[in-house]
Amino acid sequence: MNLANKLTIFRMILVPFFVVFLLTDFTAVNEIIALVIFVVATVTDKLDGTIAKKQGTVTNFGKFMDPMADKLLCCSALVCLCALGDVPSWIVLIIIGREFAISGIRQIAADNGVAIAASKWGKAKTVAQMAMIIILLTQRAFAGLTIDTLAVIIMYAALVLTVISLVDYIVKNKSVLTITE
């Protein structure tokens, strides 16, 4: 197994630790630890793709698992932040619904021998969602820090990019959805 794939697996392994630290009062600095774990996981997202491309070790495993690891990380964080009252449930539902829809489209495409690459809109969506989560976690970890306005702006930017990226994937890949057996 190459380094890029190991980083993807590592990111997935971090998710339950992130959730436990964010949702429990295990230590006095739980929320800071959750923030650090999320930032480390986010950095591995950038690193694994860069390493795979640079070393020429892009694999089918990585193509499939890297986006799944991103979805697991972001969706877990959003569900937790929703439970904590930091993100409205309707925003979380739209974001998670988009992830299911795109995964379904990619699965249909893969079953028909078509690979769907990530679009610029999908990448922008991921960056916006991760930035939103980091801002919300930072605000939670450092209670005296008030960045509500920035958090709301980034939250709605992430929501808009989520919807745009969904429409973009559907329009660009509508032929995949009309394939008949």
C-alpha cells in the first residue's frame, strides 16, 4: 500500500476520535483536541492527492476511498455540529443529500466503465465545507472568540457551492444517468 492510500486510511481512522472528542467532556480541552484532529485530517486530504500525483501512485483504491474519506470526515463533523446547535439541520441535510446523490451518480458511472473526475465546483465545495467546519470548531474551542459573522458567511458559501456542484455534476454527467442495459 502506497503512502497516499495510507494517509487516506489514516484520515478515516481519525474520524471516530474526532467525534468522541467533540461530543464528550472527556478532558477540559476536548474541543481543542477535536479541532486539531480535524485540521490534521484536512491536511492529509491535501497531502494524499499531492503525493499520489507526484509519485505517480494514483490507484483505483485512492480514487474511490479519498472522496469517501472526505465525505465521512465532513458529514461526521456536520452531524456533530448540528447536534451541538452550531449548524441548522436543513443545511446538513442538503449537504449530505448532495453527497449521496454524487456517490450514486459515480457508482452508476463506474458500473458502466465511466470515471467521473472531481470538478472545480466539487473541490471548491469541499474547501468551503472544511473551512466552515474549522471556523465553527475554532469558535467552539475558544469560547471567547466571536467569529459568528464569518462562520455564517462561510456556511452559506459552502451551501451555495454544494448546490452548484450538484447541478454541475448532473448536467455534465446526464448521459451516465440515461444509460440503459
